[in-house]
Amino acid sequence: MNVTEEELNNGKKQISTIARGIIPELEFPEAEEALRATKKLLVVRHPFERLLSAYRDKLENSVAGREHGTLHFYQKYGSKIVEKYREANFTRPKRNQEIRQKGVPPPAGIEPTFREFVQYLIHTDLPNYGDDHWMPYYWFCALCIVDYDIIAKVETLYQDQIYAIHKLNLQGIIKPRWQHNRNHSNASKIYFSQLNRDMVEKLYEKFKLDFELFDYSPYEYYQYVTIF
């Protein structure tokens, strides 16, 4: 496919962007034939972790976004979230409610907080006014139409890779590799402390089908809230 492993790993382009440049979008019936003739793999993660990851990667820091090519998410969504959900007596989250990465310039202060992002998720018609990065899986992964051969989870991806490689007879061609920050629970505790119990419950209701489809639970996250 003329893409080196170095290009995939250097982080200058997102994997999805590289894939779209290599694999053309197919029209029916070509898409139907491709689905029939190929093995289909879906990778999912805990819905709340997915939302937090999307927020931190796409909306939390417009300064870093300018460097990494994600500034348009602030321009399209972030500025509007702030305009709609920022309260007149707004104060920044406390130091222990956000994470600042070493070597990354601080945000400009114009970005939505995680609390404001969650308010947007709760009150927005996401299929019509959302983005793929925080759309419920069941809206855009055709889960009831596509018969996936393998459904893997981020939380167990190394083991799931081993299973997939054997299932697809790719031993000797592909080796399982997975570098993942296992400190996700600490980040979740920090950011979900910006929320109250009612917000987490409403967010769960919005993504409830994703939780049920892939056997995830929201209950751990109820413990992270600071306002009941």
C-alpha cells in the first residue's frame, strides 16, 4: 500500500487520514462485494473513555491543535460550545481537574472545558450536529448491518490482536504491538470531577446502547463526581 511503518508511527498524520488516502470510498454494489469478500474488524473502547479522549485530543487545547492539525475542531465545535454553555460567572476548573502535558504549550483559555463539552453532548442531536469522534458507535458503525468477524476492545487490545492474527492466519506476517497509556483511570478521575452525578447519568443515557452492545459499565465513573 506504499506506506511505511515509519510513516504510520511518526504521528504527523492520523491513521484514519492515511487510510482514506489509500482506500477509496466504494459505492454500492462494490461496497457490498468488498464487505462480503473481506474480514471485518471493529475496535471499540469504553464510551466515557472515548469521549474524554476525543475532548482532550480535539478540543482541549487550540494552541496545540494549530500545530497538530486539529484546530478546525475548535473552530467548528469548540467556539460554539463555549458561546452556548459558558456561564456568566465562569471560573476555570481547578488545577486538580485538568491535566497539562509537559512540553505542550498551555491552552489559550478560549477552549471549552470538559464540563461544557459534556453539556453539549447531552443536549445536542449528535447524528445531525456532532462529529464522528464523539458520535455513538451505533449511529455510524452499521452494527446491525455489518456482520463483523472480530470485535476488539482497546482495554484488551494486545490480547485481541493475538486472537485476530491467529484467526486471520497472519502469523509471521504481523506481530502484535500495542503502546497504550494505562493511566487512563487517573485522567478519568480528574476530568469527571468537573461533573455532577446528574450529568454523568444523562451522558450514560445518551450512550446507553453503546454500553450495552459492548458490555461496558458506567458505575465506576459515578464515584469520580465531586458534586452530587
